[in-house]
Amino acid sequence: MTRRTRELQATGPWTWSAWSLIALVGAALGGCGPGGDTSTLPSAAVEQSPVASRLDEPFVEAAAAVGLDFQHVNGMSGEFYFNEMVGGGVALFDYDNDGDLDIYLVQGHLLGPDIAPGDTSPEPGLQGPTMDRLYRNDLDGAGNAESLAFTDVTDESGLDARGYGMGVAAGDIDNDGWVDLYVSNFGPNQLWRNNGDGTFSDRTVSSGADDARWSVSSAFLDYDRDGWLDLYVGNYVNYSVANNVECFHNVRTYCGPDGFVPVPDRLFRNRGDGTFEDVTAVSQVGTEYGPALGVATADLDGNGWIDIYVANDLSENRSWMNQGDGTFVNTGLFNGSALNDVGDAEAGMGVDAGDFDGDGDEDLFISHLVTQTNTLYVNDGTGLFEDQSVRTGLGPPSLPFTGFGTAWFDYDNDGWLDVMVVNGAVDLLPSLVQERDPYPLHQTNQLFHNLGNGRFEDMSDRAGAAFEPSEVSRGAAFGDVDNDGDIDVVVTNNNGPVRLLLNATGNRNHWIGLRMMGASVARDMLGTRVAVVTADRSPVWRRVRSDGSYASANDPRVLVGLGAAEAVTAVRAVWTDGRVEEWTDVTVDAWTTLRQGTGVAVGPLGQGQVSP
């Protein structure tokens, strides 16, 4: 057998400096997190160390310093196999229920028609088999952020994921209180059940949630409000290494989706007994499809039922509106979210839904191809959208970039959702080709600050050393990795190293952290809408979710920045079954677990309605 290999090379400039190490120590001070299923834990002092306070950079890259030594392998051989440059994703989830976020990283492997199936031997310079990896977060029980460290526990976990990985979704499928994983592949997907003892079991076949098509992003959601998490799988195109074709753009480069037939997405309904029923046909989501890359779930029209939004590559996006009877209707062309403001379909990759303008409804942000702008669809509150990419300042700065992982997140805890986009081209960049770059697809990432007036400021050139590397970024997972009260980001790089961007400044403002759990169901209630009310501003709405971004799973907890506010008037939850509860005694600058049934019941609320 002939193996097609290449030397692993860095995809851009990067140096771990002593100054970064000093900043990491400073940024790691302060904070306290949830211990399993506790109620309220006090936060450490919000003030940063004197060292960190001299550093005006919002993030510090810390992967190597905390033991994250993962290197993604795409099997690149010079044959320009289409799937080489699409993966891979990352999940932030608490697999061992110790109150901190662990990390699952999706891996590729060697490619080629002469590679035996299942051959995951490492390429030269790599240690161990090329398979997905699980890193345990060893943050100490007291929640001291300075103790942050990760240990590779893949071997003892039983996770034997050797497919050509694309993405990962996280959710508790059997309501046993332990988070399970669904791994999407170029090839058969895998469902991994968390056994609750540090190990996982492959339940793909027995669960009925198997899919052998090329899947990228997937999402867990309770679309029928029966208390069990269902599964949406976004499928891409009908492609195999054997039917690879040559594509050129002055020089030979990677092909796009137009040369291949798209395949239908799939929707699996959770039966509640450990198995899933394929309801793709009866739900109507199989009636229309395109090359799916990004998936986000949210109640877009405010009717109390979770909808599904799919970002398609060079094809109109699908806005699947939940009819409440087990069926969906695609209203993308009608509601304004299928095409941009000039009527063009764009190359949708990453996607997220969130309330960036504080009016109580879910707006959509999608990352796109170079020469296309990233697109912001603003919701009018009824599920009708308007492209405001240019007006808000998010569109023009994205023109030179190809965006993938992205999210609405409040990096500075001022109460307004900001945007980060991780970039990396899919077509060889001429300037890098001329420089004989070994992997001429790399670009820098971007950070946009929400000014609170409907406009964003591009902070990328002032975001510090963490935003200087030029790499081929793909997945991005957002969550409070060190439990210090601000959102950190894990970024995956295609054929490159993982990056951990620790938030160094966010918790200088006040914040409130919430884990929203079921009453008799010890799991994160994905899809729950949460409003935090303070005395000096309108309610801040957030959603419990693990989906969105690109091929990745986010922290399901809700973290709301409060700015200078030192107290909250109320926290209200609109649970997925429609019931509404309120709490008035939730501690600020701390993580708190709120269980359904422990608050004061209040009447039903419309979209965005909260009374103090």
C-alpha cells in the first residue's frame, strides 16, 4: 500500500512569547464555577492582577500552556480531495459532571483510493493514531482559574472515533444527566453514549441515528416539546475520493459544491427509549435541501416552538419553521433569510442566532466566502428578516475573508452581543501561492464589538497577539472554560494546531452565569429562553443552546454580561414546554443552577416580554 503523506508544517507565523505567558497567569486569576449540580457558588474577586490590567488585549492564546497539544490532520496529499479543507469541529461540554468544560476535538486522517478503510496510522511527525481526542478539564474543585489544565483521556474513555471527522454535537439523549456526543463524518456518523463513569459506548446502530452520507454540522433540539432531545443532521454533497474531479482557478485548486449533487438533511425524533425514528419525510424537512454546512436552532417567530435554520453552501438557505404538529415549512424565501439583499445565494458556512439589538427576538448571522460579505439578518419579531450587513458595519470588513466558525457572544460583558469569526480560505490564495506557501489558505480571524446602537466596530487589529496568527481556522466553540465569568473560545485549525483563546478582560464587568436544568430531568434544557432584568435597562435575552457556529458544540450554560450593574431584579425562564418561571434572588458574579419548578410561576409571555 502506498501512503500519501506530507510533512506537517505550520500554516502561519506564531510564537509563544514570555509576555503571553505572563498575561495568561494574570488573566487566569479570579472566578469560581459550579460544582456538579450545586445551586449558587460565590465568585472570586472580579479584579484582574496588576500584570493583566496592563495588558489591553481581550484574549490570550493558551493552548500549549494548559496541555492542549492537538494537531488536526486533513490527509492532504496534493490531490485536492474536496473534503480535505472542510473539517474539523470541536465541542465544549462537561462529560464528567464536575462543573467545568471538557474538550472534544474532531480529527481527519490519510486520504486516497489506495488507503485501506480504517487506516488511521499517524503521518510523519505525529504521535499516536489519527483519531478524535477527548481532553479532560482539570480545573480544581474550588474553581481557581489559575489551575486550568487539560489531560488527554481518549484512551480510557472508550471513544474510538476513527472516521474522517467533520463536526460534533453535544446533548443528553437519554435524560440520564450525562452529556452524549454525535460525531459527523465524511462517511458514517457515530453516536456516543456517555456511560456516566468516564467512558462512552458506540450506540450508532442500536439507536437508529446512523447516517453514512457526508455530514458536517448537526444539532440537538426538542422540536416536539416532549422532553427528549431530537437530532438534526446537516448533510453536504454526494462526494467520494473515488469521484474526485480536477478544478482550476488559474492553478489547480479545491472544487466547490456546484460540481456535486447535494443530499438531503435528516431529522431524527427521540423515542425516549434510547432509539431514534427517522422523521425526515413526515416532518417535510426532506422536501428541500442544499449543501448544508451550518445549523442553528431557535424560536425565530416567537410562537414557542423551536425552528431550524440551515446555512447552505452556494445555495439558498433554509428556514424551517416549526408548525407545532411535527412538521416544518421552509419560509426562507418568504421571510427574507434565504438570499442576501440583492437576491443572491451565498456560501453559508457558520451560523448563529441571537438577540444582538436587545429587542427580544433572535437575529441571524452567517459567515461566507471571500468577496461575499458575512450576512446579518435582523428579525422584526415575527420571523421576517432584513439584510442589514452593510448598515451595521459587519459586512464590508469580511469581504477579503472566508469565514467559518462564528457566534454571538458578549466578550466584554457589557450586555451586548459581539461577534467573532474564524477564517480560512477554501480556494488557494494567489498571493500565498506566489510565495510558495505550503498551505496557501490561511487568514487571520476577526472580532467585532457591538456598540449598542445597531452598529459594530471591527476590533480585529486591536485584539492583540491572539488574533495575529494566520491559519486555516474552521471550528469554534464558545464557553467559560475557566469558570471565571467570561466567554473563552476554542478554535480548530484545518491541518494545524488547536487554539484556546482565554478571555482576559470580560469579567472586569459584572455578570451572571446560569445553568438551566429540568425538574425531573437532570440535563441542560436546550432551547429555553432566559431574560435577565436589571433596574437600568431593558431585559437581556439569551438562549440555552449548544448548537450554532460551524461543526461545533458550545457551552450550554447562559452567561449574561451586566456591565456596571451590581444586581439583577429578576431572572425569567421560558421553558421549552411553554411554562414561565421567575427568580428574584439570583447572585451576581457567580454561576447558579436553576431548576425548572423551583421558581415562581408566571403567566405566558410573548417574544421579548418581561415585566420587572
